[in-house]
Amino acid sequence: MKKAITIIILTCLFLLLGTLVFVKYEENASIKLVEKTIQEAQEINANSFMGMEYLEFAGL
């Protein structure tokens, strides 16, 4: 009985850890996308006056 409870607890912990890693990965991907969008807007802004409009269009 103790062995079954231990296996259940370890399985739950493993699933929780997997979920946390996935959420952090998705969060990191989202941050990188925002950084890339800002960088593109800065490049556009350096060449023209469209940079701010690009940021507004991107919702930033």
C-alpha cells in the first residue's frame, strides 16, 4: 500500500514539474517574440517615422 501511494505521489510531482517547465518555456518564447518585435520596430524607426506606428500596430 505504501508503495502505491509513493508511486502516485511521485507521478503527481513529475506531472507538476513537467507542467511548470512547459509554462516557463511558453513564457520565454512569448518574451522572445516581444523582444524581436521591439527590435524590428527600432530598426524601422531608425530608417523612417514608421517605427511608432509599427509598435502601435503590434499592440506594444
